[in-house]
Amino acid sequence: MTAPARTDRGSEELIRAEEPVLAHNYHPLPVVVARAGGAWVEDVEGRRYLDMLAGYSALNFGHRHPALIEAAHRQLDRLTLTSRAFHNDRLAGFAERLAALTGTDMVLPMNTGAEAVESGIKVARKWAYDVKGVPADRATIVVAADNFHGRTTTIVSFSTDETARSGFGPFTPGFRIVPYNDLAAMEAAVDETTAAVLIEPIQGEAGVLIPDDGYLAGVRELTRRKGCLFVADEIQSGLGRTGHTLAVQHESVVPDVVLLGKALGGGIVPVSAVVGSREVLGVLRPGEHGSTFGGNPLAAAVGTAVVELLETGAFQRRAAELGAVLREGLAALVGKGVVGFRARGLWAGVDVDPALGSGREISERLMREGVLVKDTHGSTIRLAPPLTVTAEELTGALGTLEKVLTS
């Protein structure tokens, strides 16, 4: 790890300094990270922690992966932004390789995951009016309860999380919410006005909820039969996390549209994209959608380097192999403070006995033992280490979890 910018303030003082000047929209763990490399971070006092969250999958390739840092440095010396008013020499190559990696035709580059979701919603509605023939302003989109697609005003309009939703109305109409993992309920909600079904192949924020085998294939069959789009939000689940490039590939499913983000920027710059068929993304015309920074040369250079890492298949295989280690280790903890878990690849939601503490309390205890995780609802914690983590580091973290739960 390289030395950070000098500061004479310690963790407690820096945390106190944030209080009056930062909006209180987050409740971070009380650790102040100053430097990082691979699967490890170090705070301002020099304490080291194993990062078992990886920026909610934004750091799939670890902190400061050498190939990604090199790509960013090279591009910083050449060109960083033109806006889409002009072409740049990095965007076409990025789009071509990302489309090939995901088995799609076209790419709409954006910046953040929420922007990708918003863009996917707009594209689906435009397709419904121009191609399907839905009457103007009547398009609907079917979504799943307990979803997490972002926190913009439109997205929280179809959230069932009152913390994210309450106090931010009036809400955007045009969405129908059905239970996750319930094909019958989904079919009942789809009608001639339905532009798309928008779901996460695995619900991350809800606690890494994995649907039954056949659910994703059933969504694909239903949307084809009913004449609407299948839009898969792979912002957290995609790009190697679950042992495949995309989580839908566990059921050999090809959606009409896939939403990507987080790991696409390699933990360096925000990069997101909507990828899909030419029939769908081809409905957009100049002026109908855009982004000043979307597809900028720096983002395209880093994104291309990310695609190059995934083209080898090594990270997907690593996630699958180490995922077996993760599942085995968690299974051994059931009855030792763990009451249940769900895991796919290097991603797990772990339900802790509520008598031992909330997810937040367990996360704080792990932090004090040198392991960083984050809680979700109730007494559930999420594990999503960088795909560069070693088997030894992974088993060490599970040993620390056992210590925290049984001591």
C-alpha cells in the first residue's frame, strides 16, 4: 500500500469533523480508511482490516488492481472528458467488448447504477410505445417487492422499504409490485400495458435472496409469451460476483436488457451501462436521453480494462471455487450463532441469531477484530469479498465470525 495524504487527525477526530458538514444520509461503521490494496484496507492509525464488503461489489477486482490503475493512469495523461457532443477514441472499443462479453448488440453508457436503472425504465417505456403499441402514457412496469434498484425519486416510487420511501412523495406512477420468486403473481400483474418486468436475479439489499431454480427461466418464458421485456438488474450480482459473468447465466437465461454498474468502474470511476438487443436500445434517438459524463474516455478506458479481466474467465472461476469454500464455512457455523444463510459465488447473506445482536452490532464486533462487513435488515449481514481474496483470507474471516458469535 502507498502512503496516504498526510493528516494529523485520528479516526475519532475525523469522524467528529464529518458530523456538522456532511448530510446524514449514511451511518458508516466507525473506521476511517486511508489506504488500500487487494482485499485489505488500512485506517489512519495503521490498523489493517480484511474488506469483506468490496464496496457492495464495486470492488470485485480488489482495491487498486494493477491493470485497472495502469489503464486509468495512461488515460489521465491523454484525455478525460469530451462530453458526447464529440466522439472519443476509447468509447467504441469499450462498447464493442462489453457487448461481446454480455452477448448483446448495443450499449448505452451511463455513470451510476441508479442512472442505469432510470435509463432502463425510459428505454422500456419508449419500446412499449414505439414497438409494442401501448397507448401514450399508459405503460406499466412490473417489479418485485423488497427490491433495491437505487434511491432516485422514480426508483423509490416502487420500493417497499419505508426508510428509502417515506417522506419523498409524490411518487411516480406506472409500477406494479408483486412478491419476489412468485411467477403466478407476476403473470397476474402483466397485461397489454406492460412494457417490462424489472427484477434483480438475486436480491442483494434484501439479504442476498436467491430465487428458486427455474424462476429466472420462468420470467424469461413469461415475458416472451406476454410480449414484454425482461430487464435484469445485475448491478450488484453481475461481472463475476456469482461465478458467472451474469447471475442470469446460472439458468442460461438471456434477458432483453441488462443493467450494469458498480464493478464496471473497477472501484476507480463511476461507470454503468444498459446493454441489450438492437430492437430495444435502437428506439432511442438523439436528444431523447443523455449524460455529460456517460461514456467519457477515462470511464471507457477503465471499463475496457475491466472487460479484459473478465474475458479470461479467471475471476468467474475464482468466484465459483471460493464460493464453495464460503458455503462450507458458513454451513459449519449454523448452530453456532448462524441460524441460516444464502450464498451464490462469493456473495452471502448470513442470518445471525437475534439474541446475539443486531446486524449492526455484529458488524461492529467484526470490525474490532479486523474484518469489515455491513449489515442489512435485522440481524443479517452481507459478505461480498473482492474476487481476489484468497482461500486463507476467506477462512480466516469465517473464523473471526465464529469467534465473534461464540465468545
